[in-house]
Amino acid sequence: MADENELEMDDSGKKKKLIIIIAIVVILFAGGAGAFFMMGGEDEVSQEELDAALDSAETTEVVEAPVSGAELGSAIYVPMPRPFRFNVPGASRDRFVEIRVQLLVRGSDNEETAKKHVPLIESTLLTVFSQANADELATSAGKTSLKQKAITEVQKTMTEIEDSKVVEKVLFTGFVMQ
């Protein structure tokens, strides 16, 4: 009689162990599959998807320093005619970046000067943007640093050509990185 009870206990114990092992295997498989999909490579993005993402994620980053509008003239925003699209290297892979830019100028004279030199300003900005790193651009501090480099170079270029800084700020009105 005792042998029959031991056999029944062994069968129920084996069944419990089997159920536990199956549950652990299923959980590990689900976790592995989830990690694979989360870390898997991204597919190439079409231009239409990029434009849709840009339209939905468009933000305006404006940080203005206190200045007297009476002495400098009214603020005028000069949009760059097309967004800057370029690739930047990153630690794991290259990233595609699209930045929409507007220039803050003071007074109509500076507005006309900036419009006259749009190709030169575009070239200067593209040179600055192409020196960026994807890991830096992923942070807010990196974007701020890029803006500072951009305004410094644009003002330097405009001072060489027009003997005046012309542009007060470079504003990112759209920033998408994929």
C-alpha cells in the first residue's frame, strides 16, 4: 500500500516539475522574442514617412535673451527656403537628420541682407551641421551646442561679407533624427 502512495506522489511531483519547466521555457522565449523585436534593426524610411513624421513632430525651440526692441528694431524671422537633410555618424550606426531653420534678424535692412545671402548662409549651416555627431544630437545639450556653433559661424561669415553680424539667432523650427 505504501508503494502505491509513493508512485502516485512521484507522478504528481513529476507533473508539477514538468509544468514549471514548461512555464519557464515559455517565459524565456517570450522575453527573448521581445528583446529581439525591441533591439532589431530599423528598416529604411521612405521620404513620405519622413515628411509625415516631421509634420507631426514639428516643434519650435525659441530661447530669447532680454534685449531692447527699440534700439535694435523689431524681430523679423527669415525662413530658410528648404530643410537641411544630411547623415551624421553615430556610435552604433549613421543617422538621418532633417532640420528646419529660421533666422532671427532685427530690422528690415538686416532682413534684406539675410535674404540676399541665403545661399551663403545655407552653405555655412550645412558645414556646421555636417560636423555633428548623432550621439550628441540625441541630447538637448547637443542641440543647444549645435545652435551655438551655427550662430557663431553664420555671424562670422556675415561679418566678413557685410561688416555686420546681421543674424541674431538661428532657430530650429523642426528637428527630426531617424
